Amino acid sequence: MGSPPGQNSPPASEPAPPIPESQRKFMDNPEVVVVATKKVACDGGGGALGHPKVWYDMSEEDHVECKYCDRVFALKGGSRDPGK
Ligand SMILES: [Zn+2]
């Protein structure tokens, strides 16, 4: 996070194989959940991606990533708020 795109890219000698949309979603676009408080609970939303409910405290940050399901909880109005 933070580096401009392309700066650390390898030489573009070979085009990268296309990544299926469904897979790309997990790699580059973890689900961002906008929350109003710094303390959040995540249980993965249940179902196949569910996990035991855990609590996270953003502390000094304005976002926190769930270590189980890679969801990002972004503080409303913070740097990771996609709706800003
Ligand atoms: Zn989670």
C-alpha cells in the first residue's frame, strides 16, 4: 500500500495470464466493510467463509484486516473508506 502502480513491476516481457474475475476479487479487492466505530466484530458472514467471531480494535489505525477472512474494516471517513 502506498506505492504508485508500476513502480515495482517486473519488466513487461510477457503478458501475465488473465486472472479469473472471481479469483481477482480475493487477491486485490478484499471486501471492505465500512464501520462507524474502531471496535468491530467479524464472523466471516457465516456460510463457507465463516469463522469464529473475533473482535478487532483499530487502535491507532483507521482500518483493520480480519486475519481469518481478509475482510477489511474501514473506519467511516478514514483513508480506507471507499465511499469517501
Ligand atoms: Zn473475518
